[in-house]
Amino acid sequence: MNYPNAGRSGKACALQGDSLHDKVMNIFTPSKIEQDFVVVIGKENTGKSQLIASLTGKSAYSDNFRGSTIACETYESEAYTFIDTPGILYRSDTVTTRQALRQLQESDTVLLVVKATEVDRDLADLLPLVADKRGMVVITFWDKLSTTTYNQQVVREWSQTSNLSIVTVDARYLTAKQRDFIVEALRQPHPFPPQWIPQRAGWHIQPQPTLLEHPKLGWLVAIALLLIPAIIAVWGANSFATLVDPVMQGAIASIIEPLSQLPIWLREILIGQYGLVTMGPLLFIWAMPTVVLYALFLGAYKASGLVERITITLDPLLRPLGLSGRDLVRVIMGFGCNVPAVINTRGCSSCSRGTCISAIAFGSACSYQFGATLGVFSAAKLTYLVIPYLLYLTATTLIYTCIISSSTAKSPQNSLVIEGRAFLEFPRWSVIWREAKATIKQFLFNAIPIFLIITIIASVLNWLGVIATLANIINPFMGWFNLPPEASLPIVLASIRKDGLLLFAEPETLAMLTPLQVLTGVYLAGVLLPCLVTLLTIMQEKSSRFALLLLGKQAIAAMFFSLFLAWGGLLIS
């Protein structure tokens, strides 16, 4: 059944500007336009995505990140287009929550999803949001309750007093009968009664505590769980790249000769020091595997409920620094790639989002940076330096974050906005992949195009001699950091692309550096400025003014911390 505004819901999470109806007309084919749109609303961790995937048997598609909008995942069945909105954090000011509420305002037909274990609170919080809409209610996590006559009687009474269709399910194992019931109920959705106050169910089920909730050991376990995926992803990707890179370099060598006959400017763009062919292996052999592996780990963490447990455990430690447990997950995500991490800060509170982005830009050593850092230490036969490097990077990032964060973000009254600890489940591969592919798509469609543009710009600047000129300008300042003038070029290039610090690995440069100077040079090159890909993403997500202020603050902090490392380390040694 079509309602007057049903088709207008479309993809409001990815549409702005012109008439929403016109944009929907441009996106969907005629056969899809005739379908009903159903917006799916619920809090975080209620199983919305799993429910829709089970309901439709289809994979999600999405109009990814146009401007600063959030792309809602969209699933199509034969009769409906389900729009899976971001989970609502009640009383939260996150971009994702605001966008979910905006999508709700544009929609008439609603599938309201609430959690059986928190059903009284979820209904009390969410029913006022859908009071003027039509739809039905699905109660997930019903398998967590012991099935009793009383439980079913409560649900039947809710359905009778509200005249709404209400069904209880385990979203992971949706039966054919439940699927048919939901589809039929959406054909003739009933209005949500504006004044309906459901009888209290009276039950409230908490998940079993684990070591993560241990008062003394919990934070250590949480930190270990966050670091282990990053370490394994980087190690695994680097092992893969070590095997594949020689083969790729051999293939590239075979095409360099024909390309060397091209005009000089085109030759520089393709096979120059920063050419597309030259830099391609770094992206697809070194960075891409890291991003994929880390995305799969993070997908498993999300699907199992570990992310929410880690968030709650670490939140008290991070509040004095102006961050939350939710923010730390994004910072750790940056070790795979900064671009998806920055985009995912849309789920952070507005009072801490800017601080979280700054922490990612400063301290999240992405796969390029961390891989290049390990390469320099290995070339210098100083692999043990990775330990003091990571310790110093972590300590200075925390200090920097504490300095730049607002008093509101650090206030003890600014409590964690999350819906309690999640139930832990063994993740299924289909769910892991659904969670991971969003990060991978962000890397493919956001990071790679910017990488190609930056590579062309860097090639042209190198051809014109601009990069060498910049290096000569900062040569005199290298003495401030107890570094030789030769360190200026890798520092300049690392500000464009983090793998530029690999120039520290040249034998002539390493021959004149002490271990402390290697550590200082790699640290300064890594944190002085975010790479241009990250910077452009920050501009897209926030504003040019925010990005420029971030550049200034980060450069000042990086120079101060590098000075302390260079001369403090010299005094200690």
C-alpha cells in the first residue's frame, strides 16, 4: 500500500539540496520507484541490520558519503526498499543519530526495532519519535529471554492496546513464518498511537560480565584487544607484501622502458619518483592488505559485541583527556587507514569529534606510516626502536589530546552515551563481511581517488623542483632537532605522503645518523603534519578552517615533542 509520502523517504541519508523526490527519481530505476520505502529505526546493537538482511536475503548497497551526509544502508526485497539508519544513541548529538532522526522525519512507514532485554526503556525512548508514523514493532533478542506464558501475554496485550503488529524474533534465525508476518504487516501498517504508554514488562536482562568488566584487569584486557588486530594486520600485510612486491617490481620494470619514451612531464607523472606506476605497489600491495585485514578484525569485533564492551571499559580512563571509549576505537582504526577512521568519527559526540579527528591525524600511524617506519628501522638494523617509538607516539598523542580538548569534553558530568554492555556472540562470516565491507569501500572510493590526485600533484611539483626547494628552505632548521640537513627531504615528503619517510632508509643517510637521530627523524616526519589524503578528508568532513587550525596545532606540538625527544634523549644517553 502506498502512502502519500512513502516514496519521499528514498535515501535522505545521502541526498541534499534539490527536491528529495527528484533525487530519488534520478537514483532508482522505474521498477524500484514503485516500491514502498520502509525506514528501520532502533538504538545501537538492536540487530537492525541482521534483521533486514534475514528479512530480504539481500546484501546492502549505499550511496557512499556525499559531502558530509551519512549513507544509509539500503536493502531491497520484492515488495519493499528497507532503509537501515544508523543506530540511535538516545540523548546523543552524534552526526549519525541526527541523520537517523532526519531520515525518520522524511518517512511515513516505520519498522521500529527494540531489544527484548531492554524493552521497557527502548519503547519509552523511541515511541515518542514515531508517534505520527505508521508501521510495526519487531522485538529482537527474544532468544535471550526464557520463554514463558507471561512474556507472550505482555506482548499480546501491547498489540491489543496499541492496534500495532508486534512480533518477537531472533534476528539471526528469522523463520519463514516470522518473515511472512512482517511483510504482511507492512502492507497495511497501523498508526503508532500518540498517547500510548505500554504496560511495563518488568524484566531487564544484563549480559554476563567478562574479564573486560574486571575492576583492575579490565582496562589492560581492553587495550590488548584493541592493539592485537592492528599488530596482526600490519604484520600479516607486510609479510604478504614482502613476498609479492618483488614480483610486482619485476612486472613494473618491464613497462618502464616503453614509458620512458613519453614526454618528460608525462613520464614524471607515470614513472617518476612519485609517479602513478611507481607508487602503485605501495598502495595495492602494502596498504590495501592492511586495510582489508584490519577491517575484517574490526568487523568481527563489531559482530561479536566486543567493540561496545571495550568502549565501556576504557571510557573512564579517557574522559580526563577529552575522549571517550567510542573515540578510541576510531583512533585505533586509523592504524589501518586514516580516511575511514576520520569518516567514522561521525558516530562521536560533537564535543569530542574534533579532538578525535586531531588524535587520528597526530597519532594514528596508518599502514603507510607504520610500514615505512618499520622499513627504516629494519634498514638501519635497529628494529628494537619500534618499542620506544610506539611508547613515545602513544604518550605524546595522549598529552596532545588532553591539551587541545575542550573543558566540556573533559567534564566528569559528560557521561558516556551508550546503551549498556552488549551480549557477546560468536560472529558469523556473513555478518563480519557486512561490517568490514563499509570500511573497505571507504578506502576504495575515498582514499584511492585522493591518492591518485596527490600522486599527480607530487609528481608535477617534483618535476618543477618545488619539493627540492622546500627541502632546501628547511635545511637550516634541522639542527634544532639534532638532525643533519639530509633529513629535510624525507620530512617534507612525509608531509605529502607518509611513506616519504622511507628516504631515511637510504644508506648514505643512515650512515650519518645515530639511533636517537633515526628515532627523532622518523617521529618528526610522521607527526609534523597529516598527509594530504587525510587533510583533504578532514576538510570534507569538517571545514577548511578546522583543517588549517589542526595543521597549526599539530605542527607546533610535533616540533615541541621532537625537540624534547632529540635533546632529552641526548642528555639521558
